Amino acid sequence: MGISTRQVTVTTTPTILVDNTAEAEEVHLHAAGGQAVFLGGADVNTTSGFELDSGEKITLQSKNNPIYGVTNTGSTVVQVLVIGL
């Protein structure tokens, strides 16, 4: 698969950041917008999600698991870098 990058606008509705077909070895996420993003599965919300504050970065070992993000209000941008198998 190689390496793929994209920017995703995340809103108050769970937004897919990495789908389950990515076959990713690593996923790098950067909350590049002006507010926090909450990470999790398709049912992620601002109470149960993993909070990634504005400006923060995280690396995940994703494999074939989809990753979603949601905001508390409005929208923000998440930069996504996927390194494939």
C-alpha cells in the first residue's frame, strides 16, 4: 500500500479518519485545527472518545480497524498519514 496522506474535516457527527480497508501498519493523526478531536470507533462521542487536543499528534497501530473522530462543537481539521503493510 505504501504511504497515503489526507486532511479530514471533522464535525460533531462521527467522521471516518481511517477506514477498515487501509491495512495500515501505522496511522499518524495530527489535530491541526483549532479545537480538540475525540477518537474512537463508529460510536465515538465527546464523553467516551480519546481526546486529542488542538496541535497534538498521536501514532496508532491500526491494522484493519476503522478510526473515527468527532468534535464538541463546529468543525476542525485532522491530518492523517497512513503507512501501509
